[in-house]
Amino acid sequence: MFERQRRSERVVLVQLTLGAGAGAGAGGEDDRDPAEFQSLVTSAGAECAAFISGSRQRPDPHFFVGSGKAEEIREAIAQTEAEVVIFDHDLSPAQERNLEAFLRCRVVDRTGLILDIFAQHARSFEGKLQVELAQLRHLSTRLVRGWTHLERQKGGIGLRGPGETQLETDRRLLAERIKQIKRRLVTVERRRYQSRQARRKAGVPTVSLVGYTNAGKSTLFNRLTQAGVYVADQLFATLDPTLRRLPLPHGEAVVLADTVGFIKHLPPTLVAAFRATLQETCEASLLLHVIDASDPNHREISGHVEQVLKDIGADAIPCLRVFNKIDRLESVPMESLSDTQGVRVSARSGLGIEELLKAIEQRLRGDMVHGWVRLPPGEARLRARFFSLGAVLTEQLDNQGEWLLEVRTSRRNLQQLCRREGLREEWLQTTA
């Protein structure tokens, strides 16, 4: 017995520029990126057989692309023996049905393509539920006048007569499954909320990695935490959120969260389905906006990420820009990034990681406290606590057996020691 090698589907890609002749940005479609579209198709495991582009003032209500362009697509299918046509746009159910009837092959729009990638990369129970919810919501719009054979009433012995059609049955079953998934996701969201409340009560801040997909967030996450999460040079390689403890230089620890990446024209249905996942970003203490510094369009891409953060209500959270992949900047002058505040790192080589940790610590602490703490002989437990925080710079022991510690830590750490460990203010001789 042997396993047959799985063959990639050959696809024809279609991308239009809408609003042509009406000025740049008309219709909000002119910034579509052919390279990103092809990367999405590659991430889905398909093989690009042909790429067809064009421009229209507005979408054609019947074929989206117009009859002439539809004929060009059909000729490309015949020449390349492609099996699927993928549009870099959202199609209406009627347009998708009309195109499939005319082209005689499967037609997938942008949302369906991204959902297929998500379905391949979802690994956790929560991630699979979120993907299924988004898929069912997308499919529910395709049931309306989707296939004529579903409009017949169920037949057979004992099934003839008045009753709901097969289309109505499928629609009802679909709605019931959507409700069931929503209930499960509410439970998952409640558990995440309880975990966040516990971290907040313990005074542990959360730092969330955000950024454009394939900017190197997971590689940076692995470099910082040694978590070993899945990394690949493809879009949406990471889908499920991962949380790990990250110790900072002066003893504090934070929770670092790796979340799904963003892209331009992210379908609203996906944002709604992944609300529980994105909640980790919305309630973080600090965002690390990871930017691919080797991308010549990184400024434009950063603007798209900031817009998505605004859409999900995370634009007010403090943000630290992290310019990643600086090891690829041999031919790009570093001065090109000098006008933007941020930290330059290489997650692959480890360059700049220490500076990043210091920057995270500085952003979270706001102000540091440096001074002396005099502890009586009976406070060995409190002394050990200072050492466990990594806050002790020097230590002296006087004739009375008291410890004199030179410490440097955050004001929040001192407040917690006073509240939980019995540290008295008269023992402190600190200067900010």
C-alpha cells in the first residue's frame, strides 16, 4: 500500500479594479494587492494557473465582471484545465451561481477563500468553532435561491404531501447549528473573561502581539517565550490565540498573547466570528504592533492594521511599534525608519530582543523606583520576595542583623508588597 500524493487544485485568479476613471480610491477597491491575493491562494494550497485582471466602474449585477471578461475567464479555464475560479472580491449568491453555471466550474469569492485557509489552520476547539460559525454564516446566504433542486418538497413513501421544502429544511438546520455554536462560544468567552479577571486581580498585565499577517508575530512570540508555536511563511499560519508567561529584565512577568493576523479588506463576518479571540487584544495592557520592516509598503500596511484596531475598539490601548525582519535590510537604509518611534528587532536572529524587553518594561511601568529598603531580621520571607522579583541590586548586613537592600523595581511591585507581604512604608528609603 502506498499513499497517493495530494495534487494541488489548479485555479484561475480574478481581480478587478473598481471605480476606474472615478479617481484614486473610488469604491474603496483600488488598493487591492495582487501579491497578497496570490499569497492567500498559495496558503490555501492551490496552484495559480492564470491571473486575470481588469477594471470596471462598478460591478456587473449578473457576472460581477461583465460578459466579455467572463468569456475570457472561460477561455482561460479551457486552456489551463483549471478546476476553480477564485475572485478577490465578495460575490453575491446570485453572481456566484450565475458564474458557476456559465463557467461550469466551482467559483469561490474572497471570503470563501479566507474561510478555507482558516479551516486548514484551526487547531483548538475554540478555533474550529469560530471557523465553523463563520462558514455557516457565509453558507446561509448561499442557500437563498442557491440550487433549484433544493426547492422541491421531500418525496418518497410516507413523505409526500404538504410540508417544508428541502431548502427550508436545510435553512432551519443551519440556523439551529449556528445557535448551538454561539452558545458554545459564549461559554468559551466566559472562561476567557474569568482568566482575564484573575490576571487583572493578580496585577499581571497582558501584552498582545498584533500586526499584518506574515509580519513575523509567531516567530517573535517563540523568540520571547520559547513556546514553539507553529510558524510558516504563509498568510494566517497562526489562527488560534496562544498565551505564555514572559519575564521582563527586572523580575516582573507579563502574559504575552499571540493572535490572528490582519489583512486588507478583512471580511466583517470573520471579525464577528472571532470576537472572543480579538477580545484578548481589546483588553490588553499594551499592544506590540509587529511590522515587516523589509516590506517597502510597510507604512501603508501599518495604516490598515491601525484601521482594524479601530474597528474592533482597540485603538485607545497603548501601542509599541516593533519593526521586525531588520536582518533583511542590507539594501534598505535604516534611516528610512528613523522618523517613526519603535524598536527594531530580528525575531529570527534575536537582534534587538533585549531592547524590546526593556521597552516593554518601560511602557508598562511608566515610572521606576530606585532606593533602599531596610528589613528587620524577622523579615527573611520579604527579603526573598525582593530577590524573586529580581529587584535587588546590592545587599548589606548591619550590626543589628538588619538587611539593607538597594532595589530597583516598579512602583506597582512596591504597592503589592505593601498590600500583600506586609512591607511597611517606614522601611523604604526610595527615590524615583
